[in-house]
Amino acid sequence: MVVLTISSRVTSGYLFSPEAHLYKLHCFSDRYAEGISRRGNQAGVFVTKYRKTRKPEQQDGESYLHRNDAHGGISVIAVAPGSPNRTLSVTFILLIALAVHGPLLLMQLPAGSYDAYVHMFFASHYAHHWFNPWNPKWFAGFSQTTYPPLAHQLIALSSYIMGLSLGYMFVQLIAVLLLAVGIYRYARLWVDETAASYAALGSVFLGSLAMLVYQSGQLNTTLGAAITINGIPYFYRWLREARFGDLLKSFLITVSAAAVHHLTLVTIVLFSFPVIWLALVDRNNEAEGGEASTVGILVRAIVFGIISIAGIAAVLLPFWISFFNNPVTQAPIPHPSRTNYLLNLHNGLNFWIIPYGALILAIPFIFLRGTRERRLQPLFLGWWITTLIGLGGTTPVPHWLFGRFYYVFTYERFTFLATCMALPFAGLLAQRLIARFNTKAVVALWIAAAATFAMGVAWLTFSPIAVTPFDTNPIASFLNRDDHSKFRYLTLGFGSLFDKVSIDTSADSVDGDYNTARLLPEMTAYGAAKLDSAKYYGVSGMESLRAMLKHASQYGLKYIFVRDRYYEPLLAFAGWRPAETYDGGIVTLWVKDDVPPAQPMDLGTKPAAWEGLLWGTAPIGVAFLALLAVLLIPERRPASVPIEFPSSADVVLREAK
Amino acid sequence: MSRVLLIITVALTILFLAIGTLSAGNSGPSNTPDGAVHAMMAQVQARNWNAAYSYVANTNATDLNSFISGLNGTNGDLRTFSNLASVRTRVLHASDNDALVHADMQWSTAVGAIYDSRDLQVVSQDGKWKVVWEVQKQPNVPPQVIPVTFLRWDVVTRGSGDDWGAQNVDAPHVRIVSMNAVDYEGGTVILGEIVNEDTVPGFVSVSATLVGKNGSTLGDESSFDKISHVLLPKEVSPFRIDFPKVPLREVKNVHIQPNSLLVPASADPTIGVLHQQLTQDSSGRRVLQGDLTNESGQTVNIPHVLATFYDNQGRVIWVSDGYVDHALLPQTPVPFSLALRDDIASRVQTYRVTVNQYSMNRQPS
């Protein structure tokens, strides 16, 4: 038997239609329903005593009823018979994510992405030198403290069991699964359980996620965002309820997220401010959380900010030392995400339309619903600003916000964050569509989601960014034998396979694939990212390459592996001569004979031993503590449980005392 | 409130998109003479050849294919390894119907940036400005047989396991026959000539170290591409080593290190230099002009001209170089032009031109 309590003040607060099993609520301006059932032609609705809760947003003909819960979210508590709207369990969503991404990751599809080998390269170094972040293999030596290490260290740990490549895929899978869980938890702050579950399911099929995982290989962005989003609900609860456990969890998760990627700091800011605003909107909602004062919320937000900044500063201290010793002063490197997408349709497709996919259709709904509901306005404005940033050079907004750092950032990651913020709205829209169109809507939504994801993955084929794969083993083999590693090498036209060669060989290169770590003046003085792809940066790229070749003797740069004949004239005129060919002539080795062996270089950036120790323990330690905190500190369970409507059980309605 | 927020955010979104698009797409109007040149060059930059050709006025004299090959290159010449990077224009003369626009074009090429200047006639046709684009007509050489009589040296190595260059034989004897250090634009330039005195070809390079007054090393550079690296027996090459950030007054000593290595080589292709003369170009600068003729039977894709200038005492006072952006077809003259520093032009007594080359299908190995 289900026992419901009903307020004595509610005497005519509902309208029940027994034929259609539809109801409409229209007098709960200061009450909200928590349960509904029927007995004969009567319906009973549980009404709380709390003031100023939001009025359930029931539309005529809608077949469900909401409740507020301890998280400040809204849950569907009753569904009319026949509606396919169902709250999907997190387990089901994770299984879907596993089914969709698991095979692609097991096929190691991201290995052909732009940056996957970069991360494997970093991880490979940690796997061999956990406590020594000095890596001589790129830029004639650089410190890996220039890049927060957590994702790379996780890959390194995984690689001990399953190898480097599969280790990368495993960590990427973790990121995808964490993102689905995070989106569910995050969406619950804004929408009810059903819509949140739809949002989480949508996260599996995000076009932007597909692009970042399978085209860009931005593991750190996806993992960092997933961890950040998982920490946001704890932050909200800390603001509302001031429980130390929530503060501890949100703090540890936030610091862990920062240890994945430096730009996660921007992610944290973009996701935190709407939630602070939401906590202020909800401050008088006592539903299972008690009232909170405005001052209290703001003070708790400041407390969280201070301790988080302190935590991030401490855990990533070697990063900050490196950052402040070598501030970003290099010439801006052009990136297509900084172009105007309206004027350059290909970039618009690549960086906005494909990542957004079917979510574009939801944008009018986001504007209408996001501006209409007070509780959704913070999320709407957060999404709107993030979307404007994600548009890159299409609007002046990112330039105004970031100043000179505008040229440091790339903007596809902001589109990814914007799509994550759009998902709660998409969940709401899906819920409404299903309520109205039933199975037709379900089919259409599945097709839209699958098409969005498929386009994101297939875009690799339509617009390939990676070079055609070729066998790099003979190149690594050459460098590893006969003391050839005494000299430094360069590749031209290898694309991301340069990183693979770097992993496989013990020889060092003057080139590298991580812009921030570049300190060699031949590279920082020119607006080109990588010597390997110098020609794509026009005059800057080729002048950078010329400058490097001019100083070949100083760097011990003897071997140049050329896969693109474009570079051959320069090498020929500069004194290199072809020596060997590999893979059926695809790659030619050019050699300069009068180059002396390379000498170790230290541009004053070698981290101290204590930095290596801290780097090897603090980030991974914080992540471990965050995991322990989430597992061991119990969450407060909601005091109310949704009941089915119409209930199959007898319901006793009684007056509240 | 909600409606106000909706209106504000939609309006701001449109405004931001408009600002971003207008500022990014501001390439100037094409209804002016220099605007037309810019518009055409923007299409060239984007390799939209048909759109670029729509700005050509003299379509009866310049067909689309000639227009494309003039800008996009043919025969594997330097232009085929080039992209237009930027254009600056200056209107020299303008009337209602025609104008003369000076265009300075910067090309990003496989050997670095090269610059090309043209005085373009622009005419008004049907109310629209168009560019009179002259193309260089390639003369048709009649079929002929060219006998191959050049010398060639091969090197027999011990086996494929040897490193390239590690022949374990004495290096060819090379010698620096002249050297001069000059002050140039606040930096130091080391000039000179190197000769292969041996009876076998040599692969040569020259590096220099500048030593300061307190004995410290001020810079360490090499001749890079300002030298002919492969020298046949008795052949002389100029070299030039730039130290752009080291003032000559700070230099006490210069250590020159010539390096040589025995390599296989051939005298082919032979490139003749004809009609060379010091003159002035249209902007009044002193230039060395002439024609290059490929006397062999195969195409030379990228010629590189090195000019050595001597004063009346026979000292090397400057070395200038430049890449020619057209391929040298057999027996077909191609003009070249090298800029000469105005401040030394009056001191130049004699000069010597040598030609280095890159041929796609003839790289020594």
C-alpha cells in the first residue's frame, strides 16, 4: 500500500481526467506535487509545505507531472499510461555508451586522429620516467610540466597492462563513460530525471564528442570536461546545503580536472557560474535541502574558489613555475577555428555544424525555454556565452574575453562544452516531443542522434586531416641502430605519425607537437606550429624551417625524413642529400654529413628533482582521493520516491497534520 | 523579463555575427583599380582560378590555361611549389578608364619567401575594373637531339651498410680563396669564395664562428643555400654567411671552417648565363639582369642564381642570390634579375654569375 499525505489546503488543486489519464495542475503557485495516484475517479497529490517552489510546468495535454527534489532538479513522478517517456537508468545509458564507443575504441580508431599520438608520446615518457618530467625527445629537450599530467599518467599506468595504444583507448573510454554520468548528474540540476536521462543518452551521441575523440584526439579535453561536470553537482549542493562532504568531493574533483588539462580551468569557470546563479535562484527552496541565504551561497562559492585555486596551485606547482618562467610570448599560430565560419563554410562545417549536428534544431527551443524559465536562465546564458566563444573568429566575443590569449586557444573545444550545456535543454525537448508524438518522436530522436554521431565519426572520411598511414617502423629502426641516435632528426610531411616515430625511437628531434613547450627561437619567432607541417603555415612556416636548417650543426640535426617532396628543393639547396628510401620510396632520408653529434640542451627549463617528485605524486594522488571520496562519503538520498501513476496499489489519502 | 532576455540575446547574437563577418570579410571594394587587383589576387590566393580569371581584361590575348600556368606553375618550377601569401598595391596613375597599379606580391615557396613586383594595367570595362594580365609565352623549341658529353664521377662504396658519406677516403681538397667581412643592416656578413682544388668532385659547405673581443662566441652560422654545395674539380663557388644580429664592430675574429666530402657528381646540366648586365629596374633599383639557358636535354626545375661582385682590387664585396620561379626547359632562355645593394653599386667593378640547380628527377644519391 502506498500512503500519501495531502495538504489540507489543497482542496481543488487538480483536475483529473479518468478517461485519458491526463491531469492538469493549476493552483500550485506555492506548492508542488510529490506524488499522485488515483482511486476510482479521484486522484491524490502529495503537496509539500515548502514555499516558493516552482509551479509545475504542465501544459495542456502533457501527460506527466514534476516534482522538485533534493538536488533542486525536477523529476517526472507520474506518467500517463501509453506514453513512451521513461526515465532511463544510468546503467542502461552506460551500456549504450559502451556499445557505441567500445567497438570504435577497440578498433583504435582514434589512433588516426590528430593528437592521439601526442598524448601517447607524453604517456610513453611517464611510463619510462615517472618522476622525471624532462623529455629530451622533442624541441631538443622540454619539460612535460608544461602540460598537466593526469590523463597521460593514467595512460601510462594502463600501458603497463595493455600497452600504450590500448591504454589510451581505455582512458578515452573512461572519459566517455564519465561524461555520460556527469551529464546525467549535471542535467538533474536543471531538469527532471527523465529529461536528464535523455540528456545523458544524448551525450553518447554528441557530434562534438565524436569529433574530439575520433578526429582531433583531444583526450584531455574530453576527460577534463567529464571530470569537471561530475564535480558540479557536488559544488551546487555545497552552495545549497553547506555539507563538508560535498565541499571535499567538489574540491577534489575540480583539482583532478585541472590536473588533466590547463584549459579545464576555463571549463570550470564556464560551468560553475550558472550553478552559482542557480543556487541563488533556488536559495529559498527548502526541498530536502533547507533554505540558504544569498550571502551564505556567495561566501561558500568564494570559499570553494579560494581553496580550489590553492589546491590547483599546489598540485600543479611545477606547471605554474614553468608557465611563469616561460610565459607564452611566441608568435600566434593560425588555427582554422579562429576563422569566420560564415565566410569559410568548410571550417564552419568542421568546427560547428558537424559537432552540433541535430542539436542545431534544438537551438530555437533553447532560446525560448531558456529565456522563459527563471530556473533555466543561468544555464541558457552559460550555453549562450560558451556557444559564442565556440564560434571562434565568427564573432568578436572570444577575442574580447581572452585578449592576447585568444591566439593561444583553439575553439572546437568550446563548441564541445556548449553542446554539453545544451543537452539538458535537448533532454527537455525530447521529453516533450515524446509526450506529444510518442513512438514517432522516439524513432526520430534516435535517428537524429545516430546521424549526428555518424556524421561526426564519418567526417574523418569526408575531410581527412591525417596523412595516409605508412610504415614508420623502418625509420624508427634506422634511428635506433648504429648510434644514429647520437644525432637529432626531423620529419617533414609525416603529420601525426611523427609522434609515433618519436615514441618508437630513442633519438631526439628538434621538432615537436606541443606548441606551448616550444622554446627554440627558430620556432617561437615564427607563427608556425610544427616544422613537420611547415608548408601549411606559409611564409612563417617555411622561414621557421629555414632558420632551423641553418642551425643544423648547433642542434646536431643530421637526419631528415621527407614524405612530402615539397620540401626537397630547400633541402637540396641547403646541403642535404638523399641517402635512403623507405616504404617503397614514400619516405626519403636526407642527410647532412658535416653535422656534429647532438649535445644535450637546457634552455633553463629543466625541472628540479622535487618538481618531478611532486609531479609524479600529487596529480595522481588527488585523483585517487577524489575517487575514494566519491565512493566512501555517502550521498544524501532523496527523501521522496516517485510513485507510478496510475498506481496499481491502493492509495490512502489522508489529511496532513 | 523572459521576453526581454530573449530579444536581447537574439539581437546580440546577430550583432556579434555581423561584426565578426564584416570585419573578417573586409577586403576592400573591387570597384576601384587597386580593389580589382586585390580581388583578383584574393582568388589567386584561394586558387579559385576561374574566379580570378574573371578579373582579366585581355581574355583575347590571355587564355585561362596560360593564366593558370603562369600563376600556378608548370614543369615542376618554383611556382608549382608556391602559394601567394600577400599583396600590396600602389596606384601609380589613374584616370576614369584606366590605371596603372604597382603590385608587390609575396609568395610562400618551398625555398622560403620570394617577392615579385609587377606594374599592372587596369582598365574599366562595362563599369567594372579589370586587370590586363600579360603572360610569358614559352617559345616552342623544335625537336632536336642533344648529345650527352658531360663528365661524370661515381663513387663505389663498400656496401649498403655504410653510412652515406662515410667512404673512408680522403676528403677532396678545398680552399677558401677570398674572404671578406662586411657590415650590413646592423649585422655581419661573411663573404668569400671557395675552390675545389682536387681532381674529384666535392660536396662543400662553409661555416663561420664570430669571436668577440673578450673571446666569447658571438655566433655560429653556415653558408646554408648561399653556396653551390657540389663543386666539380677546380670549380669555384661564392659563399655568404649572415649574422643578422651581430654588429661587425663587436667582432674580433672570424673562424671559417670549410667542409668537404667526396660525392658522385656530374657536369650535367650545363646552364649558360647570357646577356648579363648591371642596370636599373622600373623602380630605379640597381639590378643584375641576364638570361639563363639550359644547354642540356632535360628540364631544370628550379635554378638558383649566385652572383659575386668584386671591387677594383678583385675583392669580393658582395654575394647576392635569387631563385628563378620558372623552370629551364632545354635550349630555352629564361630571364633572371638579382637586386644589388645601392650602397655598393658604385664600387662594383666586375661580377661573376654561377647557377645552382634542383632537378626533381636527378637528385644525386
